[in-house]
Amino acid sequence: MTDHHAAHDAASGYFSEGKSEEVVLARMAGDMSPRLQEVMTAVVRHLHALVKEVEPTQQEWETAIQFLTETGHMCNDWRQEFILLSDILGASMLVDAINNRKPSGATETTVLGPFHVSDAPRYESGANICLDGKGEPLLVTGRVTDTEGRPIAGAMLDVWQANDEGFYDVQQKGIQPDMNLRGIFTTDGDGRYWFKSVRPKFYPIPDDGPVGKLLRQMGRHPYRPAHIHFIVGAEGYEPITTHIFTPDCPYLHSDAVFGVKEDLIADFTKIDDPRKAADLGFPNPFDAVTCDFVLATPQQRMKG
Ligand code: BEZ
Ligand code: FE
């Protein structure tokens, strides 16, 4: 090859292994959106670096394409296999971490997951969200405050959890009552809320698709440690999407989606108080957990 040809390599668009990124990046038009340009530049750089590191055979590349194709085919209105893929690779938690950087002082956040519904019933404090009476009774109480510890009245808590067998209502239509183990509560003037529920159980993420198969091939289990989901919001504050975890779950240190943070592991206690138990309609002693939440303002988050 002459010098003349070498000089024109990238600009003319002729492809070579050594200049692969350069040639592809040189094709982007100058007038594209700056953010798309930034993102696509990173995509091309990292994709080419990956391919150069792995040096896939033609057949391996087809396997990768086939995997992504199956992942797409698995998606429908209620199953999002690409989000599961992002979850098990830690990408969902990384995006969450980047978008909820400390130190805002707010409660830590974690993944939303696929089992939230937008039209959960609204309840007064004290309601029992377990509609079928199945499971070990649990009293959930807590407070929502600002970062100075001042109560936030009228804060909304959207709560959902799996039952004592590790299934959400939406996974067991016709077996569990609709809207079992979900509800929306509002804090009182002192920032307090409370409700009755049952202890949640650990469960596998949906693993009957390509992501489950990949997990098995990587020698990983599909389980999430037992938890209760919360979205907590109030006028003038940044909403948080989070969970609380039970402290004694066997999967606490190997969550399939990396959602556990130390601050989110809650203190479950046994309460031995026959009168209180009778008031609640619970056996004595019974389990209780305190879930307090701290909300930051948008201004505080910008500083963080
Ligand atoms: C969940 O906690 O509901 C969940 C989160 C990520 C993937 C699957 C389930
Ligand atoms: Fe969950």
C-alpha cells in the first residue's frame, strides 16, 4: 500500500481491522445531536474494543445475535427481558447509582423491578394489604422525614411485595386476589404511616427465557432476597424507588440483580404484647419492622 492510500484510509471509509472505530466514527454527520454523537461514539468504541478483545468466531457472533433476538421475542406488555438483562449485568443498578448520587442525605434507592402496578388501592394507615390471610403476619410502621429529620405530612408510599411463597399477585392471577400485597398509604401530620402485611419470601426473577438460561450458563442463581418495595414521594421532594430487605435471608449477599445496599437491610423484631396483638388481630408474639424514609429536595440532589 502506498502512503497516498494510507492517508485516505479513514476518510475514504475503507475498512481495516486496525482503524475500525475511526472509519465508522468518521461517517457520523457533523450536524447530529451532540448527545447522540457522544453516546454513539462510546457505543462504537466499546463495541469494537469488545470484539477485538474477544475475537469471536463467525458462529459465536451469530450466537450473540440469536441471544438478543430471543431476548426481544420474549418481550411483551408484561415481560421486559431486556430490562432483566440489564438487571443481571448490574447495569440497572449502575444507572440508578449515577442518577441518585449521595450526599443528598436521602434514603438509598434500588431497582424498580417488573411487578409494580400503577393503580394500587389507596388505604388509610392500619389497613391490611394481605387480602387472603396467607403468611406470617407483619406490622410495618415508619416515618417519612426531610434530611433535617422534620416530618413530611402527606407523603405517599406506594408499597408492593411478594407473598409467603415468593409470588406477586400479578404472577398468580386467579390464585391470589387481585391487588394482593399492594397499596398506597399517606403519612399523617407527624410523617407517620403504618400497615399490616405478611413476611415476604425470596423468589427467582423470571428465568424461563434467554436471561435465565444465561444466568445458569454463568453459574448464577436467579434469586432475589426477600424484600418489600416502596416508592416514596411528597410535594417538593425527589421521589425515591427503593426496597427494605429482611436481614436473615439466604440470598442477601447474592441478589441476582445486585439490588441490596446495607442501609436498606431492615430490623425485624418480635413483639411480645398480647394486648397489642389482640388489637391487631395478630397472634402473639408477632413480627414488626420499622421502615423510615428520608426525602431530599431537587436542590439538595443537584448539589450531591
Ligand atoms: C423485583 O424486585 O421485583 C425485581 C427486580 C428486578 C428483576 C426482577 C424482579
Ligand atoms: Fe421484588
